[in-house]
Amino acid sequence: MNKYILVTKEMTWQDAQEYCRQTYVDLATANNMDDLNQLVDLAGGVITWIGLHDLNRKSMDLYPNSWKWSTQTRSQTGYMNFASGQPDYNRAREECVMMKPDGTWDDAVCSQQYKFVCFSGPSSAKTYHHVTQTLSWESAKSYCRTHYTDLAKIENQAENQQVSSLVTTSSWIGLSRVPWTWSDGSNGSFRHWAAGEPNNYLSTGFCTTDSYGCNLGH
């Protein structure tokens, strides 16, 4: 049995998600090239919504693709201090967070080399340490875990001020995210982006289109 059905009525992504959940299971999820080919054949070239989205990119620690601390523990406060207009996920490449000298945060490409801030001690009484060596975000995380506890976790304004007092140039802190998740909550890693995508055009690219539709079931 074909597990997909094409819905030809035009609607927003959110309306399509609601329709698919009410009528079938959810918006379409593709786990491999066989799924992809089945969907393309079914749609016959019609461009439609699928279940892949990045709607949670500005939320904290509540959804699969939102911001999380490198300690892998949930934020107790949801505190954020992003600069105005940030995070902007520029060119769909910025998935890690640095603190700027003014104490505000900005998302950046994780492979870039920056100084960084670690913390030691329990979460209730952190001591912060500014490391002047420049590393990628992942390498900075490994360094902090080897020499201290982890990359800096910041949960209120007082802690942000402590870290800011150490930072004289842009420096990594422990916030990052893995973008894009399926509407049905599955965590499959299969992607088949067109060349140059995703590009977060004009910072408005939150949902994905292609020749797809709804999941009928499994």
C-alpha cells in the first residue's frame, strides 16, 4: 500500500499540517531515496508542502530543533540574550552561539574559530573561565569538558554579566542547535536538498516544499 497521498488544495504549511493530522497521520516524511522517488511519482511535478520545518529556531529547549546547552540539560529559565535581529541563521549555516563583547549573543557558523568560555562547578554555583585559544565550537566543547565542566551555560542576567566581564572579543558559549525536524516527530537524518538549499532566504525560510503530501500511515 502506498503510504502517501497528494492533497491538491493550496494552503499554508500550518494549515496543511493540521489537515494531514486530522485526515491522515501527518505531513509527509521521507526516510530514504525509495520514499523520495515514490513521492515524486505520486505528485507528478506538483510543488507541495512536506513535513520538514525549522519553525522552532528562535525558541529555547522545548522542541527538537530549538536551542540547547552543551551540558545536555534542560534550561531551568529559558533565558536568552540575543542581539537585536538575532539569531538570523544567516545563509542557513549558523547553528552555534557566541557572546559579543557587549554581552549580547549572536549565532555563528560552528566551524569558525573563536575564543570561548567554559564553566566549572555545579550549575547552581558556576565559575566561568575565559580561554584565549581559538577553536571551533565542537573543539571548544571538548576542551571545556577536558579541563573544566563544559562550555558556558548562562541562565540569568547575573550569569550573563559574569561571562560578559571576561569577554573582550567574540567568544563561544555552550548554546547550539541541530536545525530542521519532521512534523511527525521522527528524527530521521535523510535530506535531499536542491543545490544551494536551504538558504534561509530573507530569514523567512522555515518550511520545506517539494513534490510531496501527507503520510497515510505506516
